[in-house]
Amino acid sequence: MRWEEFSLKTEIIGLQSKQASKERAASSKKGANPAQVYSKIVERYAMLLDRPELRLRFLHNTLAKQVERQKQLHHSLRHFRFIERTRLYDLVLEARFYSAILEELRKLLPVVPANRQRQLQNVPVPRFARAFFVIYQTRHAFYAMGVLAVGLLLFSLYSVTTWSARHVNSYLAQRYQRGRGPIYVKTDAQPLGVALAGPYKPDKIWQVEKTNDYERYSNLCRINTRHETENHPRGYYQLARGTDADSNELRHEIIGIVYHASESDILPFISENNDSIQRRSQGLLEYIQKKKSYNYLIDRIGDIYRIVRDDHAAYHAGNSIWADQKNTYIGLNESFIGVCFESSVANGTTDETLTEAQVIAGRALTNVLRSKYNIDDANCTTHGLVSVNPDKMLIAFHHDWTRGFPFEAMGLSDKYKVLPPNMSDYGFTYDEEILDKLGRVLWPGALAAEDEFKKRADRAGTNPELLRRRWRDFYIAQIEKVRKLQRAN
């Protein structure tokens, strides 16, 4: 076939292709089979091949592909049949038909003369069909680029979301909590009008008498010892405050006092209930002795009972943290004496009640313990201020005396104004459930400690959550050391 004839044929085919597209659009409205329309186009393209066997191969393969692709497209749209009645369907089907023509022509390039290969590559085909063919041929590269782009997008979104969520949630949580208006606790009022005694004078306190049943001291403190029992000797590791350095310095001495409420059922404190009040106190005493829950119990008429001997640990503080200026104490069972007042948490709030006798007895016992073991005022605190939940990094896991404890009546400074170390040093915090449990009341030191921990994170150039996680891990490691020490004993 001469060049002039070949060129003329390609021009004719180009014109016929345009005409065929119009015929296809018209035939679709009449319900004609599009394969019949495009089979004529295939025959025209076959005329570009001068060898009969090549024409036959081209016709057979192209028509077979056209039938297959029409079936595939029809199956793909089985749930969207209405699309087959649109112009979009005609364009897609036409592009797939022409793609089959171009594919078969390119397969024949190696067996046609070299001077005709270029002409076969540039045979006239509608532009949209050629573009579809190019995209189809390079689809795997597009797939790879698409997967890579989606992966990069998801990674970027994850990074941005992770970074921003911490800041946004922290901001919203803080704003929400502050917006609900936690109430500051006033701790200067004394319960039941108890008159304050004079200042603490350890040199004026000594043991006056000791029998098998009681101990009596110079400040009128009388300790009943008939129910005294043993547990295990004290042992704990002292940690320097402000560092996360591990310590193997084993200590045994008493460092402080933790005050508790029994949270038991309380009857009205009137003479008519005298017998019932004493029976309940006796039942509580026996229960505490069995569980070895506290070192001391002060019942409602002011009697003081030693339950677990002083040099042995009682199970009163559990997961807990406190600190003075120099040292931090973790797991206060081992380092602090537990003193429990028979008192209640009324109606799910922290409105504990104390009798006048309990306040007087509590101050006398406090002074005896402080003078006997040289306990600093800074280490006399309450259970609600030291108790933590390490799994959730929350304060006040036990919330007895988170407010209302008469520190001044006990001759002590107000610990509600002190920044609780579990918050300021370790980053423990609170949530809505804790606030509801506390009657939405927080003591002043808690709010100041929350701000102080954020300042610490800023000074360290880190995120508060990261710093909080680091100190949580340190706490867990230290409490595990204490428990191993207990098991060894």
C-alpha cells in the first residue's frame, strides 16, 4: 500500500469515526446494540492493514474485546442501570471500544513494515478515547501515586489531629471545669464551737502511765491498747523531692499522720441512742482490727484505740503521694500513721461530722504522736488529699476529708491551702466524675497545683501530657518497689 493511499484512508477513517459517534448516540436512543455500530468502525480500521492474515487477526481480537468490555461495563452498572440511558455511558463505552482498537493496532506494530509503524501509531481516534487509552495504559502508576498520596494525607491528618487534640481537649476541659465554678473551701470555722487549745508544746507532753490496757499522757490523752495487734514492720524508700532519681535508701521511721473518716453508718448523737452508738463503735472497732485498716480509731465519744502498733504499717492509704520540702513519700501505709475518726460521708457528699469529744481527742492524739516521733506539721494531712488513682491519673480516689477537716483545731496548718504534691509534682488531675463525687468542690491548693504543673511542663519545654505520663511511670515503678519490700517482709 502506497503512502498516499494510506494517508487518504486514515483521513477517511477519521471522518467516518466522527460520523460513527453520531450514529452511536442516535442508535442508543433507538435501543440498537452498540457493538453492531462499532463493528463497522473496526472493519474500516482493518483496511489499514494490507496483509489478509493481519486483518483477520485484528478483526477477531478487537471484536472479541469489544463484546467482553461491553459485558464488563454492563455488569459494573448492575445497581445503577439508569446510567446506561445517559450520554456519559455512551462516552465511556465508546472510549473502551476505541481502546481495544488502539491496543490491537499496537500489538501488530512489530510485524508491519518500519515505514508504516509510525502511521499506525497516529491513526485518527477521538481525543477523549485516546486520553482514556493513555490513562488506562498507565493506570498502575496512577494507582501507586494515589495510594502514596492517600498515605501521606492520612499520616499528615493523624499527626495534626494527635497534636491538636491534646491541646484543644486540654483547653476545653480546663475551660469547662473552670466555667462550672469550683467552690473554695473555708477551713477556719471550728466544728461544734470547740475552743482552741494553746500552741503545740512537745516538751510538755510525756507518758504518765502505762498498763496492759491503756497508756496515759500528760495532755489528758488516753490510748486504749486492749485491741492492739501486729501487721508487718514499716519499710519504705525515701525519695528526694523534685527529681525522678531512683532511691535505695530504706527507711523505717514514722514521718507523718494521715487522717481518715470511717464512712460508716452514723446515728444522731443524742443520749437516746447511747447504747446503739456504742454497739456500732464496737462493731467498727472489731472490723478495723480484723482488716488492720488503721493504726488508731477515735470513736464518737472520744475514746482513742490503738489498733495496729505504731512501728507496724496499717492498710490505710493505698495508692497515695505526699511530700514535704525535702522528700516525697509514695505508698503512705509504710511511712505515715493512719488515724481514723468514726464519722460519715452524708448523702454522697464530703460533709463529714465530728463530735466535740472527737475533736478534743484528735488534737490530744496528734500532739502525742508528733512529740513522740518528731513529726513535722507539714506531714499531717488527710486521706482525700493524698489518695490517687494511678491508672487514670486522678486525685481523690478516696475522698474522705477533701474538705471540712478541722486542721486548726488539731493544732495544724491548713493543708487545703498547700499544693498537693500528687498534682503539682506528678501531674495527677481530676475529671467530671471526681468533681461530681466531691460535690463540685475543690480546695484552693488543687487549683494552684494544676497551674503549677503546667508551668513545670513549660519550663521543661515539653507537653503536660508527656510529662504527666513520665511521672506516672515513675510512680508505678516506685509503688511496685514498696510492694516487693512488703512481700519480702
